[in-house]
Amino acid sequence: MRIAKPLMDPNLIPYFKAAVSVDNVVFGFDQSGLKVLLIYRGADPYRNCWALPGDLISLDTDLSSSAEKVLQDLTGLDKIYMEQIHTFGKVDRHPFGRVFTVAYFALIKIEDYNIHPSSWAEEAAWFPISEIPDLPFDHNEILLFAKDQLKTKIRRQPIGFELLPKYFTLTELQKLYESILETEFDVRNFRKKILSMDFITDTGLKQSSVTHRPAKLFKYNAKKYSKISSSDFAFDL
Amino acid sequence: MRIAKPLMDPNLIPYFKAAVSVDNVVFGFDQSGLKVLLIYRGADPYRNCWALPGDLISLDTDLSSSAEKVLQDLTGLDKIYMEQIHTFGKVDRHPFGRVFTVAYFALIKIEDYNIHPSSWAEEAAWFPISEIPDLPFDHNEILLFAKDQLKTKIRRQPIGFELLPKYFTLTELQKLYESILETEFDVRNFRKKILSMDFITDTGLKQSSVTHRPAKLFKYNAKKYSKISSSDFAFDL
DNA sequence: GGCATTATTGTATATTTTACAATATATTCG
DNA sequence: CGAATATATTGTAAAATATACAATAATGCC
């Protein structure tokens, strides 16, 4: 039995209303480690501060679409890996009034990224995860949440590849896991484990233009993974 | 460097506004299995339908407090284990206008529960997890989300105890894990594992008034657990 | 050819997981 | 009281997985 929608005046909810925004924690990774994309705010409040990229939601846009749009405007990238983290709704979190914000984290391939100017962002830049400045609103708290979520998530699902170029070396992959999990792995054990999980493939290619033994290049094998239930994957090295 | 709050007119955000609600997925457990608490709506829309207990948020209440309040009004219980799951924000999810809802899941000891009438709930009842009716709004989707979250969570953190009485038998504990994870465990292996994790204690007491060999009663030992990092706990039997 | 630099690989041991069934303790009933 | 009924409790061997640990290989450069 489907419940039919009542046909009533889809007017206003007779109740208090608030603004709703989305804020994105955008992670990137390069040889110097894990980074977060911050924007230099061009609008009040907190104009001229570094902050998480976010925007108020317009009433005709779905929540998830809003988050995607913010990121697409900012990076010009499409099909970005995003996930909702948490919603923050303290009464006084915004100086202009009641604003709920829904936080997302996103993983992007840093080399694909190009700054696109936008209405609310004068500038954007990557900050190493260990050198995040004080941020306005509750953005530092949100960032902490995102960092933690990423840590939990990467141990259970092969999402790290979203941060790497199409072809990557095992050393790069290991550095990525080490940056996110803030730990170090034994080279042999790491390789044994990651290869046994069977979702990366040796492309047969090798690094070029390096001044030492070139490493094999691997690629992520999404198809193989999709057959595996998420509970079977655990990176507990 | 702390960023000072700008002293501006904390008036209205010059933007679209929406209502925000919280919806709770309240889990309970007894010998017949895992259950969810639904209310019979006494208010429009969807008056006279079974639905998740939830309410619109008033502007002077923090998000998390709102979720707690809904549950306290409904159950009369205090200090309930709650966790935010996800925020749902499709444009047309509410027939009266744009309403975002933040979903929480809560775990309560079913024996402590007493129905308290409330403004929006004429009645409340426990539904077995496998016999949930069609619900209004996107409540079935929310419920699915909550079920999945509970499954993930219980494998990583000892939250199952929130659903059990203070003293419980190992058989009850096993049935709880089996209900939530929708699987079955070998009795010996289950006991070995759960006991090795060292957060339940034999009280020395035994079941009484049973018509067979009485089981030992155990209790949850929160202190022991608090020393352990959450990543060390994994119920991968 | 030798040096510098990073990549690659295997094995033995310890730990954890899995599979599997006989015995114990209580109540009830005849 | 003994037998029947019902659930609780416990151990061990084999398999799988995780851990600790260091020597050799391949490239560019001088």
C-alpha cells in the first residue's frame, strides 16, 4: 500500500524557518601529503578570511545537488567523489542568524584541479592538512569531523584512488594511506595486503624520467571491487 | 589567532529559508528481535499514518537538543544513546514546502520505555524491523539508512549494550548481534570473541525462574572499553 | 664501472579465525 | 526420586592471516 500524497496547499510550513547551507571539505593529495582546499571569502560575514567552500542552498535545489554545484563551480570538475558527513546546527553558529550547514567531504585528483573564480571565492588554495589556519564559523570543527570520517572510510572502502592519478605507483599508494591514517606501514606487508585485495592491476607500464629504478604503474580496478561486499574490505595493517 | 566574530546586525540571512526537522529512528530489542518505534501521526500532513517520531525545530534550540527533546517527550527517558545519521533534503520530500530533515538513530532499553502522549503522536508502538509498513515522506528511506548505520556501527563499537537490560546473558547478547547483523554465529566462537574483548563482566548472578539450566548474568563494563581506541574493536566473526 | 637512489621481493613465527559436539545444570512430570 | 526436557557451557586442532625483518634489482648520473 503506497500512501498517497495529501493534496493540500503546498504553501508555507507554519513554523520557524532557517537558512541552510552546504560546506565542502575537499581533500587532495600530492607527494607532499594530504591537503585541503580553502577559499578566500569575498562576501560577508568573515569577508577576507580563509574558509571552507560552501554556499547557501536555494529552495529549488536538492541538498546533494547543492553540494555538487558548489564544488563544480569552484573546480570545474564533474563526477567528483562526495559524501555527506554531518549536519551542524548550533543556534549561534552563524552571526547573521540561524543557519544549518550540511557538511560534505570530497576527494579530487589534485592534478585535475584548476581554480575557477566564483561569486563567493576570490581565491582558492591547497593547505597541508597539518597547517590549517583558524577558520570562521565552526569550520575547524567540520574539518576535524571530515578528517576523521576519511580515516574511518578509507579503512573500509577503496576510496583512496579518488585522490590519485589514473596511473600510480605502489609507493604513492602507500604514502597516501600513511598520510590519511597517520601511521607507517612496512613496505612488504603493505604490498602483500593491497595486492591480495585484488582491486589494483599492474598496467605493465613504468615510471619514466626518474633518476632511479622506475616503479611499476598500477591502476584501480573498480569492477573487481564492486563484487565484494564492503564488510569484506578492511585495511587493518 | 582566533577570528573575532564580526559585529553585524544578526538579522535575517538575505536568502531563501526552509523549515528544518529532526526524525528519530528508535531501536529496541527483546527476545522476539529488533524493533523500531513508530508513532501514529495526530497532525497534518499524513495525519493518521504511522511514521517516524520527529518534529520541526524551533529557532532557539540546537540541532542535537531538538532531537533529544523529541525523544524525551515521547519516551520520558533521559540520556538516551543517539547519533546523527544523515540529512535528507530533496526539494519535494515534504508536501507543504521545503523541509530539510536531520535523521538520528537512538537505542533504548525496551523495558524502560513507557508511552508518553505528545502533541504530534496520538499513539506509539514497536514494530518488528521486518514488518515496517509503508511510511510517509521519505521515512522508509531514512529507516533503511538507520538500519545500515546500526549494522556498521555495532561491528566497530560496543553500542549493543544500550539495547539490553543492565544484566543480560550471553545468549541474549548473541541474539542481539545476530538480529542486527542478520547472520548467525557459532556459540563457542561468539563467546570466545566477546569475552576476549574484555568489556563485559560476569556478575556472579544467575537467571532465575527459567525452566532449564539458568544462564550466568553479565554486565557491560564501560570503563574497560573507554581505554581502547575504537579502531581496535571489530566484530568480524 | 661505480655511486646514489628508490623498487621489489620471501620466509619463518605469532596470532587470529574457523569448524566442530559432548557434557552440565536447571525445571517439570510421572 | 528418576527420567525427560530444555538450554548453558566449554576446548581443540587446522587453516588463514598478520607480523617482523633485509637482501637484491633497476635505473640515471658521474
